[in-house]
Amino acid sequence: MVVLTFTDEFTSSVQPRRLFKALILDAPNLIPKLMPEAIKNVQLAEGNGGPGSIQEITIAEGGNIKQLKHRIDAIDLEKLTYSYAVIDGDAALEKVDSISHEIKFEATEEGGCKTKNVSKYHPKEGVDVKEEDFKAAREEGLALLKVVDAYLVANPEAYAEGTINSDEFTSTVQPGRLFKALVLDAPNLIPKLMPEAIKNIQLVEGNGGPGSIQEITIVEGDKIKHLKHRIDVIDQEKLTYSYAVIEGDGALEKVDSIAHEVKFEATEEGGCKIKNVSKYHPKVGVDVKEEDFKAATEEGLALLKVVDAYLVANPEAYA
């Protein structure tokens, strides 16, 4: 059995992270909107959007392929890499067991992005496959890339990094304990420690992994009544956590989202330094300022201090 391997490259003036967010993270929403004549919908059939999840793509009438399924194998927001396999489909796809793709988004010296896609076609036993069997599919993939690229060039605010703030907090508590308390067990612990501020934290979509949605209900009297978080990355080994605030009232109505990348690092003294990089993505035509979110930043720091004090007072907790 001969495995066919192809390498396709595409260079863009758009920054790598913007392309990654549009093409990978938000593809199920964006692609059908930009290409309704080609792709009817992209749905999550299994999993939570992380590795092992299955996406089902329905093609619009008239295409050679009517439907196909993708299995997500790896997704890394930090390294900007994405691996997936086409595991089911009709037409020419019936000749292969799977098609694996490894995609990298790399920065260019000019400030843009080079997207490199290595595709491997694994034919069914006894089936002879040729390059021309998949020429149309590869051309359609390139066409999709160009459509998304053109959209991002025409809409420079879309998926942009926005205003960036960086906050740090140092604790005597070990990183692993803080990560467990603040990230893994937050839905249970935070409402217990701060009942005067947070009513509850509920999982409304997913199983707690990447792609899951948490809904936070704030007690009455606060400017913000509710908000929703989308979990993007959660790595217990590296002690990193990335999530985005995707919905909320108050000042949150000024932004499309707020992305947070949180790292828990060990200090020489045996404690922990928490670094949170926040990126505010304003709505089109809306001017946001640092003071708009000053109260929210201070509340986040207050939450950190409450959890830290609890762990110091209870050294057996999350040990």
C-alpha cells in the first residue's frame, strides 16, 4: 500500500494567530457564512472540540462530495499547529481509509503568515489512488483558504488581538495546588468561598475540556449579572489555561470577546507566579479603554487572593 504525501503552502499578509482563530477555532461558525454555496454546515458530532472530537461537514448541493467527517487529532493554540484526519466521506474519499493533515501557521519576516499543510492519503487495501483523484479537493481547500484570507484582509478588526493587558500574582502556594483550585475545581470552590459575589458556575456545553462553555451567574448588585466562558486550552501538565469571555453584560457588551492566557509557574522559593495575559477584542466601531475593565481586573485579583488565602489556611486542600 503506497501512501500519497502532498505538501501545500499558502502565504498571507494576515498574522498567524488571526488565521488560526478564523480557520481552526471558529471554522464551524465562519466557513458556512463565508461559503454558503459550498459548505452547508460544520457540526460537532462527537466530543468537545478537542483532540478525539469528530466534526461532520455537510456540502451544499452540486459538489462532488456530499458529506465528510473529520477527527481532530491535535490542536495547539500556543504553537499554532493543527492535526486532523478525514475519516469518512463519499466520492473519491471512498478510495481511502483516511487522509491525515498536519497544518502549521508560521510567521513571516514581513509580519504575515505562511500556512503549511502536509497531507497523507492512506488508500484502502487493493485500491490504486492517483494524485488527480484528489486534485479537485486540494483546489477547494486552497479556495477556502483564500476566501478566509480575503475576509480577514477586508476586516482587519476580525479575530484581532485587540488591547493587551498583563497581570501577575505571586503566592507561597505550590503551582499545582493553585491550578487545581482556580481552574479544575473552580465551579465548586469559587461560589463557596465568594457567595457574596458569585452565585454559581455551571457547565452549559461540553465536558469541561477545550470547547466547553461555562456560565457564571453573579449575585445581585454587581454591574455584571452573568457571563460565559469558552475553554480553549487546559493543560494540567504544563499548568496553562486559556479561555475566552464570549458573552456578558455591562462593559462586556463593548467587546466581541476577551481572551485570557494563564500560566502557573514555580518560583525559586517553592511558591507560584501566576501570569495572566488578557486580550480585549472590541466590537466594530467601539472604542474601549483600560478603565472600562479596571473593576473586572480588580475583582479577578480579589478572587485570586481569596483562593490563595484559603489554600494557605488549609495546607491539606488540593495537596
